[in-house]
Amino acid sequence: MTDTEFGALLFGVCLLLIGLRMPVAVAMFVVGGVGFASLAGWSAFLNLLNTAPFGRVSSYTLSVVPLFLLMGQLATRAGLSRLLFDAARACVGHRRGGLAVATIGGCAGFGAVCGSSLATAATMASVALPEMRRQGYSGALAAGTLAAGGTLGILFPPSIILVIYAVITEQSIGKLFLAALVPGVIAMLGYVAAITVCVRINPGAGPAAPSLPFAERLRSVGKVWPVVAIFVAVIGGIYLGVFTPTEAAAMGAAAIGLVALVSGRLRWRTFSASLLDTARTTGMIFLILIGAEIFNAFLALTQIPTALAEGLGASGLAPIVILLGILLVYLVLGCVMDSLAMILLTVPVFFPLVTGLDLGYTEEEIAIWFGVMALIVVEIGLITPPIGLNVYAINAMDRSLRLGESFRGTVPFLWSGFLLLAILLMVPEVCLWLAELA
Amino acid sequence: MRRHRRPPEPAADPTSPGPSSALGDPFAAGLERLARAFALAGGLLLAGVVVMTVASVLGRYIFGVPIPGDYELTELACGIAVFAFFPHCHVTRGNVVVDFFTSRLSPRHRSALDALHGIAFTIMAGLVAWRLLVGAMRKLEDGETTLFLGIPIHAAYFAALIAAGLLAVVCVPVVHRHLRAVRR
């Protein structure tokens, strides 16, 4: 058995163990460790372990992850979701389907200070779901809107999954954030279009809410200025090079913390709860990162990425076909696997292959383009059965919702997601131009 | 025992049967509280990094002087904080598990798998802690320090080692919990 075959075999074993509910981090660690040790020897493996785990975790670039997570947690406890939803509702709530559109608006706003899809969906749901149900919205539309809206949390910067992609592929976090911004806006508009079509076909799904006086509307919209200011400062600051992404995350977390403090919602209890939730999610992400570090050390020894690139290069397939094939693999994997694990397992294999393709763009452009497309595929995976995490999270918050109903509600938004992917595939400039202005 | 769970659980498997029962005996409950205290301490360290970074950025733009060595402080503090997060994450079932293919199994069979994986987790945690100790001793011998402030690297390693040790220890009651579920 050649090293490459051995690598492919263990790759399969790793997927199998993950399928058998072994924690993803442990599967990658164990399989990577056994593989590495059998190729390079046990003492080499033990030496790797002396520094690799702490070295992986103690990294300036990666410190942006817990900081952005903390910022999102503080935003959740500061009640920003309520402010954002109220502002968006004041503008569009009186139309048919208006509360759903307002939910998308609120999600976009919340996504601008939170880097996680699930957190955005869950936080907005606690505010918007009862309102929509009270207004007589159908369960499918309400749950579908929230699940899809949550994905704006990772499309709008900051985005945890994009940070991880940037770190493992050694790309600029700032550029990737900017690259995802335009597709994020398109996704938002696509979701609004999907809602409009839904309520046109089935007017009973989203009845109009009473209209508010103009002065009231203005007051509601005026209240969201801190969110806008913080988003502009954080992303603008990265864009202009005023500060590093890590500094931006720290500034953002401090600013949101200040907002929470002024609003009187930040007491020791809520603060410690924010810290503990940050701890839990950070621990989850970094344990997988440690597992991936070991697994990748093994993959590098097997030279699978090179072998795959050479094999496909010799096959005479058109580069765009190969790219489509990879995206298809992502779509399938994304339906049954955790998004972070999927990115960490596959990017080391696919990335050298993709950046080597002759698509008429530079390596960096392809890296950015591919990253944004991978992000959108991840986003689609979060709202498709069988394990659309967002849908489960929303569904768990309202006992009157049935799971099938919730999943049916995501279908229009899925079409919107596929359309966005198609646009990006055909016109990479959609994500490239803003990134290249930087 | 206090819990901070909200309905949506990042990374928790969607079909898991709600909040877990307590780990059981007082020893396990004490460990759980200790893990929580570690996570809280790590969180405060992270909050400290936030304050330090803000001060450094403001210092740089207003007074022209950043806090010296702010990058390396961030790096070491975050590294220690993340290790402090691991035990709490593990005892509250925060780690990512793909439940799609096994959701039809009986609870007993699932618990049996979880117990096996818990043992693998224990081995991993033990291995990491052991090698962290070796790594810390090497750094102590080398006398390696950070570039600007000259902070000895081994100090950070030893701090992380304490948390890694706790992670390995809390693995035991977690396995025990799964085994009890198998016998039930």
C-alpha cells in the first residue's frame, strides 16, 4: 500500500468514526495520530504533541475567534435583537409578510455583530418568532425565515467560519470579510424576494400587522445607531488598516459591552453567562482545530493533496467541472456534517487543487472566491434536512411547530441560496471587486 | 446545580435528549463546578485581553504609544483561556457530534458508542496533558521567552497544563455517566 492509499483509507476511517458519533475533534486526533505515527514513528508523533496543541491554540490570528464570539454573546444579552427587529418592523411591518421581512432585516443587523449562524437564528427567534405567531404567520414561513435569516450571521462579517478558512489557507481575514459582504447583501435581498413570493402565493401565511405612526417609526429606527456605528467601525477599521482583525474584535466586544452596560442589562449574572457560553463555543471550535492540526500533519505526510491534484490534472477534465464537482461534494457533506469539521477536513485536500486550477484568475482571487462559495454551501447545509442545525434550533423554541413544517418553510430560501451560488460561479467579480479595492 | 443552557445549543446534536442528568456523586459534581470555575476564569482572562487591546489601540492613536508586547500578551492569554475552556465544554456536552447516522439506534446502543468515544477522548486528553508537561519542561530548560516582554513561554505552558490535566480528569465521570446509561 502506498502512502497515498494509506492516507485515503484513514480518511475514510475518520469519516466512518465521525458517522458513528465519535466527537469530530477526537476522530481527527485519533486517526491523524495513528496515521502520523505509522508513517513517521511514535516518537515523532509524541514530539509533535509537545508543542502542536498549545501552539495551535495560542495564535494571534486565531484569537479573533473567541473575541468575536464574546462580542456576539454580549450582543445577545444586550437585547440588540429586540432593537433591530423593532426598527425593521417599524419600516415594513404593515405590509403583507412584513414581519418576516423585518426578521430578515434584524438578522442581517445582528449578523453584523455576531459571527455565528446558529446564534443569530436563535437570538432573533426569541424575539421574532412569538411576534410572527401572534400575528397569525404560518409556522413554515416563520421558521423558514428565521432559519434562513440566521445564515446571514455568517455571510455578513464578522464570520467565524470565514476566519477559520482564512487562517488555514493563509489568506487575509479582512479581504475575505469584504468579499462576503456583497454576496451577503444579495442573499438578504434574495430572502426578501422569497418571502414576497411566498405571501403572494399564500396570503394567509403572513398577514399584515397594524401600521405605526411616522414619529414612532423614526424613533425605533433611531435606536439602532450603536449597532450601525459599531459595524462600520469594526469592518471599516479592518478595511482601512486602522487595526488588525483581532483588535477590531476586541474593540467591537468592548463597544457592545458598553452598550449593554448603558442599557442596564449587563449585570454580573448576564456577564458570567456570556463568558460561559463563549467558553463553551470556543472550546468546541478549538478542540476541533487541535484535532485538525494533527490530522493535517498526517495528511501532509501522505501527499494526498498533491496526488489528487495530479490525478485530476491528468484526467483532462475542464477546471470548471472539477470546481463544480468539489462544490457538489460540499453540498452533500454539508447536509450530514458539521460545517466547521467539513471545512477543516476538506480544505487542506481541496485547496491546493482549486488554487492550481486554470480558471483565469490569480491564486489569491481563486482562494477568496472559493472561500466565499464554500461559505454559501455551508450556509445551505445549515437549513437543509437531515441535519439543518438552524432549523432544529428554531423548531425547539416553539412547541406548536412541527419539524416537517419548519423544513418545508426553508425551501423557498434554499432556492435563493442556490441562485446566489450560481451567480457567484458565473460572476466571481461579485465577491472579488470589493476585496480588491482594499 | 446551575446550568446556563439556552434552548439552542451550538454544536450539540439536535436529537440528544435534552439537558443531561447531573454527573451524579458529589465528586463528579465538584469536578463539574471546578470546570465551570476554570471556564469563568478563562473568560475573565479573555475580557482582560479585550480591555488591554482597547487600551493599546487607544494608546497608539491618541498618545502614539501602544502597550508594549500587546500581541504576545494576547497570544499567550488566549492560549491559556482556550485550554481553561475545554473541561467545561466537555462536561456540558459542548463537543461536536454528528448524530445523523446513529439517531435510529436505541438509547442504550448510543450510550455504548458514547462510552467508547469517551474512552478515546480520555486517552486523547491524557496524551495532550502528558506531552504538554514534557513540552513545558523543555521550554523551561531552553529558557525560551517572548520577544518583547521576555515572558517565559514555559509559564504559559504550565498554566495550560493545569487545565489540560483537569480535562483529562473530568473525562472519567463523563465516561462513567455514559456507562451508567448503558446499564440502565
